[in-house]
Amino acid sequence: METKPLDDLESLFDAELSQIPKSRVSLAKASARFKFVENEKKKMELKRFEDAPKTLFCHDFKNGYHEDRFTDGCSDIADEPYHFDYWSYLDTFVYFSHHFITIPPTGWIDVAHRHGVKVLGTLITEFDHGKKMWQQILASQKTMDKFVKRCTEIMEHVGFDGWLMNVENEIAAEDVDKVIEITRELSKRCHVIWFDSVTIEGKLDWQNELNEKNKPFFEACHGIFLNYTWTEAGLHTTVDNAGLSRLHDIYVGIDVFGRGCPGGGGFRSDFALNMIREHNLSAAIFAPGWTHEKKTVNEDFFTMNKIFWQLLEPHMYMHGPAEAIGFETGFKSGCFRQENKLWTLDLANQDIMPSFLASEVVYKKFWQAGCGLNDDNIANLFVCDIPVKSKMSFVINLDREVESIELKLLFDLATAVSLDQPSKKAEAGVDGVHELVVTIDNEAGLFKCLNFVSVVIKMPPSCRGSTGILKKFAVCNSVA
């Protein structure tokens, strides 16, 4: 099956839910946000934030529904398709197109949910056609209620989390309150973010700040996505109008294609993000698929994408796994090159990805899976919030025999534990994979929560200068 958008009100009202694919992964619990900050001794330390500025990824990519639309993936693709690995930085993923009802493809929902990231579809109306569509929706209380009901039913059936509402057309002044009512009613049923577009006067007039002309829409839902041509003065106005309790519900737009955004987008998007974070505001990154669309024959997507997110990383707050049972990953990226040099995209089967860019999956070198270590054979893998029970085990699979494996752990953001294991405990198994299992006894209850995991590999003399490949990593909780 494949996911398709809906282009008019009749299609929305008459849609057969049985014909729309369903997601297979529910929203996982995510940890609190973490960030490395400089302490009083000028050293970097990991700090936990229960409430931090958020990051929204708005996936506007060639109007959507390409190889990603297929529920069971797509093979034999000539060129490397767009895919995404940096989930630890995101709080919300929006699938965007210029169709009236943009239903997110199930692969994106599955992989985002696996990483604890909410997924929103898009409700968008534009130009005169959009104005007429809203006249139909607002014609009676019955059609208004039906609109909210159908949007909710589709969201619940498919299994995503809400909607970005983008009204980019004029609304009759006397009908604005009805649009706010619909926004409020939909927000009672799911997560809704309003795009800064039409004003309370019914005019299509992007404010680029939170003010009296768009605040009623903001107050009716969970957040507002501000347009991209904002200024420093506008950020001050936004903070003044938001109030401290809702600062992080304001997503200041960054257009990666530039188009009037401070910094000019592209590899200067970090300039805009830094300005936003200085005001303690959330950010909405629009069209980061720029790294794919703008690549040339001399610039591959993997490298461009990695550079782009590395530049943003200092301004990001990371999260990771938090399920009490623990987690397991084989580092599959959901995209790989086949032996015939064509590509396969299967987003739904992407594993939990590392929290840190330095240990990102190296799918270019390896057909299916494996986490490539850096030149020092060190991998900062995960931030997490996993409660520690009476026993906690760590499973590490490597593609080769090594001299030793050092597992560095941080519990309760206070207690660092280093476990150095010789290679003889990493036994060779099927397909030459070497597995090491390390168990921590917590019967005395010394540790409450695991917050950080890093791996250091010492290579044998014959392999010095080469890098190791993690094939699997797992954290398993158990009660003795």
C-alpha cells in the first residue's frame, strides 16, 4: 500500500479509512533533554533539562510522496533517496506538502515514534481556492463539526499525533472566530500547531512574531510556527507577548532555502538558530531536505547532511531512549545501497539511532547496518533515561576481534562507571560477529537512572589505524 494526500473537502469527508495505510509503531517514551555545557572548571559536562526549547522538523521535500510513500519500502532506486538519522535532536516531525490534507507516510511515523518524536500531518489551504474551501467548511456548525471529526478519525486511524494548520488565504472577518473555534476543538483531540499566516482581521499577513494579530490562534492550540522573515526586535516582541509559561510553544521558523530568513539558510542556518536560542525559544526548521535537493555531482548527500546537522548541534537539546525495559539497536539506517549499486529505502525498519553525530551509522561503507567508530575508536552512543533495576545488562556485538572494550556509563548524572573488558570475553559467533555481555549488579540500589553510554575499542596491533564496527548494542533491565 501507499499513503496518498487528499485534495478537497469531498475527499476528506468520503475517505474510506480501510484504504489508508496504518502505522505499526506507537509513540515511544523519550528521555528528558540533555546538553553538554561548560561548568565552573571550564570542562564540558552533561546537563539535564526537564523543560528546554524544542525543535520541529518540517519536511517540505518536492511536495512530498516520493519513494517514502510506500508502506513496505521501495527498492531499485537509481539515486540515493532522502532519509534522516538525527532523531535525538527533534521533538516534532511535520510531513508537509501543498495538498489540502497531507497524511504522513507510515514509514516516517514508525521511525519517528521509535525515537519518541511526535508526527504531525498538514492541513493547508491557499489562494482563492483555499478561501472557497473555508467558506464550505464554515457554512454551518454541522460542516465545522464534521471537518474536525474527519481530521481526528484519519489521524487516529493512521496513528500519527496531530496537525499543522496552515491557512494561507484570506478569511471573511466575521468567520475568523469560527476558524479559532475549529482550531480549539481539534486541539482538544490531538496536538495542533498553528502556522503564522492569516490574522484575526482575516487578512493573509505573516507577522513573523507573536502579537495581538495572531495570539488568539496560539492560545487556541499547542503552539505557533512563526514565519521566516523575523528580526531581533520581533523576537523580543514575541517573548514579551508569550509569557514565561509558553515560551517553548513558540517555534520560530528557519527556512533552509533562505528566502528572507536571518543568516540566509543553507549552511548558515545555525546563525538563525543561535539567535532563536538566545531568546529561549523553540525552532521550526523548514525544508532541511535542502541538503539533498542542492547536492551536486561533486557533493554527496551523506556529507552535506552531516555537515548541516553538525553546524546546528551546538544549539540542540538531545534526547534518547527512556523505556524501562531498555532498548536494542542494530544501527540500520533504513536506507542502503544494494549490491547492484541501486538503493533501497525502508524507513519503517530504521533502528534506534545514536544520539551523537560522531557515532552515526556509516551506511555508505556497509550494505545494511553497523555503527562506524571514529578514528580513535570511540563512540559516544546515547543519552537516555532508563531506570536501573536490580540487574542491568549491556550487549555489544562487533565485526572483529579486539583487544578490549571499555564501556563508559553515567548514572544519575553523577556517578561515572567504566567497565574495561578483555577481548577473550568477546566470543566469536555467527558470521564472525563477536559478542560481549556485561552485567551490573544493582541489588543495593546504588543507581537509579542510566543517562549516558559511550564505548571505547582498543584494536589489536595488526589492526591499528583501522576503525571498528558495532553491529549491535542493547541495554536490558531485569529483576533478580
